[in-house]
Amino acid sequence: MTPLIAPSVLSADFANLQRDIGMLNRSQADWIHFDVMDGQFVPNISMGVPVCEAVHRHAQKPLDVHLMIVEPEKYLEAFRKAGASIISVHVEACIHLHRTLEQIKKLGCRAGIAINPHTPVSALEEIVADADLVNVMSVNPGFGGQKLIPNTFDKVARLKELILRRRSPALIEIDGGVNQENAAALLAAGADVLVAGSFVFSAPDPEAVIASLKTAVRTREV
């Protein structure tokens, strides 16, 4: 499988969001990553259902919705109606994670599990086979522009081993601090999807940056 690039609109220019979505449509991006924060699960508040609906109206690529919120099960249907194709919830926020993943699938979305930097891969032992995606937070969630935590590379390798052992269909997504310097190493460790926010949107030519990440992807495939 060819790895995927999912730019995060958390780092887009919210005053020119339609323009930035148009850029992502033209680019080599595969998904559009949409971060939802509630100020409780993480120390920040970001976008919600109305903004997701607005992005979906203009997006020509799947919306990868990452719910960094408490009680995410209450909002699954709303985000599906708003245009989500993939919905990821945090293992730390879900009391009944299996039930929540089943809810996401019944809505017609791919179901993802997100894990914070402190959460061990072993926490997914009994559930990874039921996931379509595992979002590995490579920074502490809540803010863009952070540096990738070095332990992420080993964590991805351990997660890949678990996925193979459990015969899970889950893709491994890396979220936080992804750039041209670490992309190839993340892919070599077992990553399938790279989320990039500030690295893309702070660049003079975001489309070229996305293309450069695709180049790193192809390097692993040779």
C-alpha cells in the first residue's frame, strides 16, 4: 500500500479556509485531517461540527476527523453527517472503546483509535484488531507546531508488530511534528499515514511541501 499524507487544517488560515482547502484539493494530499478539541480532554479549543460541515462542502478528499474530546460517542453521528469519512477517538477518553468503534463503523466511517504519548502500545492489545486506524500522537495533544517526541520511532515499530501479530487491518497514522527530516524514518518504522500541519501551512509553497513528503514516501517504496 502507498502511504498517505493528511495535512491538518488546524494550522490553516481560518480567515481563508476555503482557499486553503482548495490548495489541498490541488495538492498530492490524500486526506484532510480535522482536529477537534474541547478544552477538557486537551488544553485547547478548536473546530467543531459547523466548521467540519464548511470544510466538507469544499473538500474533494476524505475528511479524517480526530476527536480529542471527552465522551466522543455523543458526537459521532453529528460528525458523520458533517462529512467525516474517518473518525478517531482516544483510548484514554473512552470507557467502552469497543462499543464506540462499532458505533463509528455502523455510521459508515472507518474507525480509528488515537493514543497519547504516555499510553503504551500494550493498551491496544485487546482492541487493535477492531480498528481501521491507530493515530499515534507524536506530540502532547492540544497545540500545533510542536517537535516530534523521539520515542515515537520505537513506539511505531512496537505497534506495527502488534498489528501484524493480531492480524489487524489498522493503518498507523503519525500526528504531530512530522516534517521532511523525520518522514522517511517514520515510514521505515511502520507508519502508513503522515499528518502534517504547521510544516505544510507555514511554508511559502504548501503544495511543494506536500509533494516533498510524498517523495519521502516513495523513497521507502523503492
